[in-house]
Amino acid sequence: MKGDFSSVKVNVEDGPVYRPTVVTLVREKSTHRWKLGGALLVLALCVAAAICFTWHTEKQDHTEETNEIQHTLRQLSGTEKAAIHLEGEYNPDGEYRTSVEWSDDVNPAFKQGGLQLENNEVVIPKSGLYFVYSQVSFRFSCLADGKSESELVHISHMVKRWARSTSPISSSDYKPLLHSVRTVCKLSSAGKSGEKWYSAMYMGAVFSLDEGDRLKTVTENRLLPELDNSTGKNVFGVFAL
């Protein structure tokens, strides 16, 4: 029996050894995995770095674009174009008998950029192109049977200009700049009822004006009592282009 066991022992020791081979394979696989994992980690870091660089670049570009827009908006808000918008009404106790009485201190009237209201006239602060506009609104009481041409009433509204080159200021030196004329029905006499008739006369255009020029409106005295004094019905304005 001892001989047999020795034979078995010799055979086992002389035979192939499998355990070292298995360990080697495990180590090789483990090393391969580490290499593969390391390569993937490096690749992930590269991708992350590229994404961060792209995001940073895009953020920087977006920031620069935003700053440029904000700079432009600041420039636009910093400029104050010359403009004036006036509200008007008929004032029976006022000093202006041939014009609507204009005001720059009631809502929504305003002024900026040097345009001023002086003696019911707009004064131009600087030579250049300006858009000039005006509107007057009337509320008449008309005779229902006023049909003949002789019974019709002509209403008119005008913007006149006094040029600084003309001196001194006199009424004859004001030249028409804008002029609107309209024909309406015959007005009813005081104390008599009639049909209500409403009309708004608007006019506006671009003009080349000089520094110191003065603009005023002219409306017939007999028509001023028929003026509609509601807000926004009578306006006079100028703004620089």
C-alpha cells in the first residue's frame, strides 16, 4: 500500500501544475481590465474637458453678446431725442383768441431734448429734420334742415412758422406750414336744438427747421367755442428725426 501511495505522489508531483496557470490568467485578465478601465477613464476625462471648454467658450460668447446688447441699450436709453407733445383746450378767459391754448404740464403731455413751449408756441432748439403734427376736434350742433351751400360753415386749422432769420417777430412774418380746411353743416343758433356733429382735423409732415424757429397754431376765433376739450382730442407736437 505504501508503494502505491508513493506512485501516486510521484505522479502528482511530476504531472502538470494547473494552479499557477489559473493565477496567471486571472492576473492577466485583471491587468487587462485595469488597462481598459484606465483608457476609458482617460477618454471620459478628455470628453469632460472638451465639454467644459466648449461650455466655457459658449458662455463667454453669450456673456460678450449679452454685454454688447446691454451696452447698446444703455446707449439708446442715454440719448434723449428732442420731442414735445402738447394737450390743448379752449379757454374763454385765456389770452389766446385765435389759437387753442396749449399745455405741457398735463397728462399725457411731455417735453424733452430742448423743445420748449413759450407764449403758446414751440421753439426749435437745434437745426434739423422734424415731424410736426396737430389735431383739433370740434363738437357742433347743426341745424337739421341746413342743406344749401350758403348755410355751410368752413372750418380750418393751421400750423405756422416764424423763421429766426426774420426779425423782429410780427404776425405777418408767420408763414403757413400745415393747413387743413373742412366744410360742415350750418350751426344752430343759441338756444335752438340741433343734430350733434363731430369732426377731428389732423395734419402732419416732415420739415427742415432751424434753431430758434417758432411754431404756432391758428384756429378761427368763432370756432374755438365749439372745440371738444376732452383729453387727447386736441394735440400739437414736434419731434426730431
